[in-house]
Amino acid sequence: MKIPATVITGFLGAGKTTLIRHLLENAGGRRIALVINEFGDLGVDREVITGCAIPGCDADDVVELANGCICCTVADDFLPTMEMLLDRDTPPDHIVIETSGLALPKPLVKAFTWPEIRARVTVDGVIAVVDAPAVAAGRFADDPDAVAGQREAADTLDHHSPLEEVFEDQLLAADMVLLNKADLVDAAGLAAVRRRVEEELPRAVKIVETRHGRLDVNVLLGLLAGAEDDLDARPSHHDGEDDHDHDDFESFEVRLAGSADPDALKFRIEAAARDHGILRVKGFVHVAGKPRRHVIQGVGGRVDGYYDRPWGADETPESRLVVIGLQGLDRAAVTRALQG
């Protein structure tokens, strides 16, 4: 019997890691292995998962493929990782793969047709997590006014937005779409988001409104899509191409000296995102007098933070952030803005 795998895709900060934490907390005894692909080498998402203290969430079951897009490194990284999980004495009951926010899902689904994988694993479903407030604000709209607004915010946008292309490819591959953060959008805005998503879907796909990624795990796991056998129904902007690149995006790390004031840092991140067109900021912060690590999650101008776990005995408390944006970010200016 084949082991089912679920691919969780979605744009930067849509809530994929929050969804996975909810899934682990409600796994119902399933042995779940996670493969996490991050853009940037700090490993924030893996640390958030392994630091969650969820029973049954063992660090050995969380595999990170860092600093590279999983859809570009299938042969080098993904296949060996899958074989390692499958060859365990006690293989997982289900494999969950969280792609980076910049990944195209179709090349990853294609990887499940490789002989080494096809006989042992099936793609149970592709879940696309949508940031409902961002879409409601027109971030990925084809509307010329929205594109013009993006050009004003980021000088590098002098042609069709690469962000919109990534967003659309994630929807085109999906078996289920989650309109996440639905509580942050009014009824009219949520209806508009649903229409925008439906316009991109090539076939009948279940659309579910979620808050904080909360959804019955039995709905998420058990779609029985067999996506690797259904590739023709999942069109892509990159069909016919051997590969793609992410030269439109860049990421870098910013270190903050000493301890940090999380409230002051939040305001600096919000200002930097506004002034420099930053798409995503995430990382860990050392707060003076606090034994726990403070997690920072910023999407555009929205910044959240929380304490997740105590610093380990073998760790040096420090503050490090990963910044992700369109190519051409003024790294020096962004670094100064965040360091204060």
C-alpha cells in the first residue's frame, strides 16, 4: 500500500506553518513526517515546528531542505530525502511537504512519477493556503490599477508581476484551497477573494475559509487525489519548460546586537516593509529578562510575535531575522532600518 503525501503550498506568510502545527496537534495517532523547504538558511519554519512541544512531534521526523527551492532541486535533494523516510524501520503513515512561499508545486508533483518514488508514495492532495487579506487588498490581481500600485511600491516591477505568476501556479495545482485569515476580512472582501480564486481554478476544487489554519485533519488528509496521475488537469505558466528560477526574489539575514524590544522591533519592521517593499520577515529574537525565544512573523506591513520555547542550554540567545523581497532590495538600508 502506498504512503500518502500531502503538499502544502502557498505564498509567503499565508499560514502554512500554522496549518502544519494544527495538523500535528490533531494528528490522531498518525506518524507524520514533515519535509520543510525554506527560502533562506536560518531555518525558521523548522525551528517553529520542532520547538512546539507537541507530543509525537519528534525532531527526527522533520527534515529541512534549506536555501533552495524544492521544485528546482528535485533530483539532488527531494528524492534522497523521500527515500530516507521510506527506508526507515518504521516508515511514516503520512508525509507532509511544506514548500517555500516561492515554489511552484507542479514540478514537485511530477517528482512523484519517478520510479524510485511512484511505487511507494502517492500525492494524496495539494493544499494551497491563500492569504485572504492580501488577496482582498489586490496584491495578486490582474487589475491594471493594482499592478500600477505595485510598481509604485517597488521600482523593480516593470513587467508582469512574478508574484502573481507564483500565486496562480499554486492555485492551478491545488486539490483544496484554504482562504486563511478569513477573520481579518469582511464578508464582501471574502466574497471577492473567493471569486478571484475561482477565476484561476481549472477544475472543481473545494474552497474552505479558515482562521489560524484550523481545519479538521480528516479533511486535510484523505483527499485521495492521486495528483501525480492527474498532471494534465494542473496547468502551469511553466509547462514545457525544463526548469525555472527565482531571480526575481532575494533573501538575506539581519542580525540584531544584544537583546531586542519586540514592540519597537515590530514598528521598525512595519516601517521597513512600507519603505522598501519587503515581502516577508521572519526570525527569532532575544528579549532581555525573558527565558523564552520570541518568534517574529511579518508579512508585508503585518507583523506578529510570540514566545515559543525556552532557549536551549547549548544555544546562545540572539536575534536573527530573514528578509525576503523582490530583487533589488537595498540591503544596507534595510539592515540599518531593522537594527535601529
